[in-house]
Amino acid sequence: MQFCDLNRQYEAYRPELDEAMQHVIQSGAFINGKEIELLENELAQYAGAKHAIAVSSGTDALLLALLAYDIKPGDEVICPAFSFFATASMVSLLRARPVFVDVSPIDFNIDVSKIEKAITPKTKGIIAVSLFGQCADFDALNELAAKYGLWVIEDGAQSFGASYKDKKSCALTEVSTTSFFPAKPLGCYGDGGAVFTQSDRLAEQIKQLRGHGQSARYYHDRIGINGRIDTLQAAILRVKLKYFDAEIVVRRKAAELYSQLLHGYVMLPMLVEDCKSTWAQFTIGIDNRDAVRKKLTERGIPTAVHYPLPLPKQLAFSSLPSYDKTFEVSELLSETVLSLPMHGLITDQEVETVATAVIESLT
Ligand SMILES: *Cc1c(COP(=O)(O)O)cnc(C)c1O
């Protein structure tokens, strides 16, 4: 049993993937090949966003989004206390300050009702993560942000393909980012990511920033990074994108079956009305998490802990004023969450095996 079975996925689409990779290798266009623009058009169309800019990783996507918003040292950016490190670390890298807000116990996303208290005259924007594949409450976030003149970035690294009301993740606010890390719902064979935006002006800037701030070859108008995606990764993603919706259906069916089988035994992820998750992770809550995890490992069932430490408690953020504060929900989650095997080709039989093992490991 694999936590995320990339081999099975490769075998399923192997002829097309091999052909796409061979094509790039034979063309020699490893950088800025034509597959990149084709992918960008397909990604934008898929999400319903005006622009998609394919980049080198989900982390670089966040960095480029923050650079485009011209974040300065001392600026404050509101971030959820419970997420992957990159959500907040790119803010710190630019010498701005992440200001953490606790998450909601319902969907594990930033608790919008707690944001207002964290806003100061230095606040420039909010990064909201759509954790585990379920979108944060972007109507409420955009409304609050408009009231204070802030921008909102969706960190959709786990939620590409999810929907929120009648829209899709990565088109819910002015700028969104995603990741194509291999184990994400849509993954490539290395690092990759994308920035999405509804703004023509920001799209132009992000494209420039991605290529060393060049306006023409060897003419640099601003300080940027090398944030390009490889042509090979773009070609791989174009094949996988064709099968992405079918994989999401499998993930949703598996999540439903897990929920039925584990009902009454563990804390189950809650579905918010009008939201459809991509189930990047199927994450349950158990009091004696570490003991259960150990038993599952012994039985050959791989699991993961997303995440064992709330962001404000990370040593790297120890100089922030929030380091000593408590974030009740995030702390509880970090002690109880356990992610179960989940991917786009998982079978009912595998879900049943895992669920049975979880129930037997509880006592
Ligand atoms: C994976 C992830 C990232 C970073 O993406 P990379 O492609 O690994 O750089 C950022 N934010 C969240 C919430 C993630 O899950």
C-alpha cells in the first residue's frame, strides 16, 4: 500500500507520458518550450482565471505573488497558524512579518472572524490557505479585505480543482498560487507551480519577475528570480490534466467511503456547504494519534501528520511576537491529525483495508 501511488498513475498514462517527455527531449527546448504556454492556457481555462503563469514551485509562486504586490520590510501579512511552512516563510524572506491567526475547527482554514483583531496600519494583505483541498471562505475574506483595503492571496497548493460556490479554487481572489509537487492532487515529476491572477497588470509583472525582471533579453527592469517551470514538467502536467477530473471523482468517492466506514470512531473532516474538496489529504482526528499511527505503520499502512507543529511555534519564527502566544485550534490539530492514504487511483478495497486497520488500532 502506498500513501500516494505515483507508480500506479504513471502506469495508467504511460504511453502518453512517455511520448510527451520524448517529444520535449528531442526538441531540445528544455527552457521556455511551447508546452509551457499551452499549459498556462489550459490551467487558466480549467480554473476560470484570466491568467495562469507556470512557475518553478508552489513556494516560488507565493514569492512571486508577494513580489508583485511589492511587499516591503516591516509590512504585515496575515497568515493561518496551521499550514505548510511556505505559506508564511516567503513573507519573512522578504523581511515582512507574518501575523498568525488561528484556524477554524470546522474546515481547518483561517478563522475569518478572528482576522479583524489582527489588522494594524501595517497590514498589507491576507494569505488564506485552502487546506487539504477545501477552499477557505473567500466571499467573507474578500469582503473583509475590501473594507480595509487589503489584498487576498489564495494559497491553493492543495486545492487546485476544488470548487467554492459556483467558482473554482485559484479564481476566487485577485491572485492565487498552486503547487505541482508530485504528491499534490495535480503533480509533475519534480518541482512546479503556478500563479493565477485576474489582473492584466499583475500578470505582466509576475511574468517579468519570473524571468529575472527582464523586459527584453539581457535588459532587466526590476529585481526578479529564476522562477521558470521546466518544459518537461509542463509536458507531463498537460497529460495529467486530461485525467485530473476523473481522479478527483475517485478521490471524492474514496473520501465518502472513508467517512462512512469511520463514522463514530474518529473525528472526520467536515464538508462545508457549497464547497467541493479535491481531498489532497483525507485527514482524521484521533486523541491517541501517535500510538494509532505506530500500529498502522506496523501493519504496513502508511500515514502522515499534516502538520505536527503550528506555524507560530516553528523555531524559524521564534523572533516573532506571536511565538509565545497560544493558537488553541491549531495546537489541538497538531496533536490529533492523521492523514490516511489518498490518491486519484485508490480503490474501494484499499480504503476498506485502511479503515478496518484504523478501527482495530484505536484500542
Ligand atoms: C506544498 C505546499 C506549498 C509549497 O509548494 P512547493 O511546490 O512544495 O514549493 C505551499 N503551501 C502549501 C499549503 C502547500 O501544501
